[in-house]
Amino acid sequence: MPPGQQTVYLHRESKGRGGKGVTLLKGLILSEADLTALAKTVKQASGSGGTLKEGVIEIQGDQREKIAETLKKLGYKVKLAGG
């Protein structure tokens, strides 16, 4: 699906991470290669590390505002959720 037809949900979560918060990007319908490329772009834009697990991009820290701006520039619809 093209970016304009997708809504990305940005969650903040700290369960099971020793109190350290992470930002989760959920709701993306992309191929594995496209998810990897998007994860790299988001990590660079936020200046944080992260990973890709089971179709969900995890970025270290509460970076929702920076990530939302980056995704909007790429054409995605963004919703902030959780916390």
C-alpha cells in the first residue's frame, strides 16, 4: 500500500524493559525490505537506536514527536497512542 493510504500508530511502552521506554511503530503494511529501510530512516531521523521485531519497529526512548514529523514528511498518516 502507498504511504498516503496507511496510518501508523506510535506507541510508548516500557514493559519488560527494566523501566526504559521505547517507541513502537505499528500498523504498517510493508514488505520486509521496506520495513527495514523505513526503520533505518526513522532511526537516523531520531538519532536513536532501534530494531525490527515481528513487523513492529522499536525505537529507543520516547521519540514520538520526532518520528511523527519524519513519517508525515514521507506521506504517512500518524496517530499517537499510549502513554
